[in-house]
Amino acid sequence: MKKPIGFIGLGNMGKPMATHLLNAGYPLTVFDTRKEAISALVDCGAKPAISAEATASEAETVIMSLPTPETVNEVSLGANGIILGSRVKTLVDLSTIGPRNAQNLSVKLAIEGIQFVDSPVSGGVSGAENGTLAIMLSCPDQEILWLRELLGNIGTVFHVGTKPGLGQSMKLANNLLSATALAITSEAMVMGVKAGLEPNVMLEVINAGSGKNTATLDKFPKAVLTRSFDRGFTNSLMHKDVELFLEQAQSLKVPTSVASAVQKLWQTACSEIGPGADFTTIVQCVENQAGVEVKGV
Ligand code: NAD
């Protein structure tokens, strides 16, 4: 019999990840502020909880996948929060919250005897659905085995460090690259289309040449040329990640001229296209100014 797990935050990422744990045989107690998100997991065999505290009273290990550092803090430390749960001993955070927040949270939870495990993920909704995420686990060496067994159900576990915050630094480096690739590919593709090139031909050439990246290989062909804009990650979440990168890089006195430009473009995407729109709509900021569309045939 596998040990019970609590899971909080059943959104684009949390729902498929929680489903994998259920399918692997973990008795799962779930909580989300959206009732319909809880119902979907209950239909698959999970037990519903009425709060984060109640979830943390059902299992020694609680996992969370929540949108922002503010939400993670509230759910962990606030009224009816995880910290008040009667059984919880380990809190595994799969959210992107930045190193400073991970370190602060770890210190506050440790006072109540709860170990915080910093473990952000990458690979998008398709990675979560297919169980192929890259998991950036930062935990003491003696905890690796059981956490690897648990988290191995949602992807490949990389042990990137022993202290909270290192998983976050790893994740922010990864997401800056993903954000930059998408932003700069938008400018390159819009320039080509306005000059008279076919976008399908452009991608074919770039992907056979030296310009290929995650945007040209995946996001442009699947979500921009099709105009479906449906990768399941919002402009506001990408903006948050680039802001967290800037905070961390600047605190370490690392130059950020390219990252600052990328952050500005995402700020524009949030105000002009919408914070809740898919992050692939960033191309529309460039298209709107240039007066052309990057549309496939
Ligand atoms: P999402 O907005 O789709 O899901 C968040 C879920 O948390 C929602 O179901 C929401 O109802 C729930 N929630 C919000 N406030 C809550 C509260 N106070 N108590 C309980 N539940 C609450 O977000 P997502 O895309 O699933 O992202 C989750 C985290 O994973 C974020 O930190 C994000 O940066 C990170 N991430 C996302 C992706 C992606 O492609 N979407 C990829 C890697 C990492």
C-alpha cells in the first residue's frame, strides 16, 4: 500500500500530475479553490478536501502546483493553510516561485517541523499529460530516494541541489531561455513574413539550420501558424517567471540586458493581449505593430 499524498492546485499542470499519482496507486486527497477541479479528480478516485489545512491533515506528504508566490505563501502559511495540518511532514512545491520565496518559506515551515522541498517542473502541459516533465528537485541527499520514486511518476527527476532555492534558480534559467526563444522567434518570423517569405518555409529552413529552438520546433508550428494559441501557459505566468529571473540575477549582480528586453515584451503582452491569454500570443504584439500575421497555409 502506497502512502497517502495530498495534492493542492489542480490546474493546467496540477490536474494531469495528480492523475498520474492516482494511476500509480497513491491514495490522493485533493484541494483547489475551483470546485469543478476537485470533482474531476474525485471522479478518478481521489478524496476531496475542504481546505489546504484539511488536505495536510490527511497525508504526511503534500504536493502543490499553484500559480504565484503570493498564492503559495497564502496556501502554505495563511488561515486554513498547510502549516496548520495535523499530519503533514513534507511539503513538495512544484510551482515556480523564485529562490528567495522558496528559502523564506522553507525557514517558516521548518519552525513547525515541516520540511519544504523545492521542486519546480518544466515541459509544459503536454509534458505533464505524458508524464515526461523535467523535475528540478532540490533536497537533502537522504531524501532523494523516496522523492525520486514519488516524482518519477510525473517525469524525470534531476537532483540539482540540496538547499531550497536551487531548484528555482535552475527553473528560472530554463524559463528565461524558453521566453527569450519565443520572443525573438516572434520578431524573426514577423520580419520574414513582412519581407515576403512563407512562414512554413521559414520554419523548415530554420529547423534545418542554426536558428532552431523550442519556439521554432514546437510552439510556432503547433500554436502560432495554426492560430490556435493553446499551449496552456499564460502570459502572466511567463511574465512572473522572467520577473523572478531578473530579481535573482540582479541580486547576484549578473547583467540582464537581454532578459530586461524580454520582460518588457511580456509586460506589453499582458497589457495589450491579456494576462490570461496563452503565452504564444506574444507574437501578436509584434504582428500588431508590423501589420502582418504569421499564419500557416
Ligand atoms: P493554473 O492557473 O492552470 O492552475 C493553478 C491552480 O491553482 C488552479 O486550478 C487554481 O484554481 C488553483 N488555485 C489558485 N489559488 C488557489 C488557492 N488559494 N488554493 C487552492 N488552489 C488554488 O496554473 P498552471 O499553469 O497549472 O501552473 C501552476 C504552476 O506551475 C505555476 O507556478 C507555473 O508557473 C508552473 N508551471 C506551469 C507550466 C505550464 O505550462 N502551464 C509549466 C511549468 C511550470
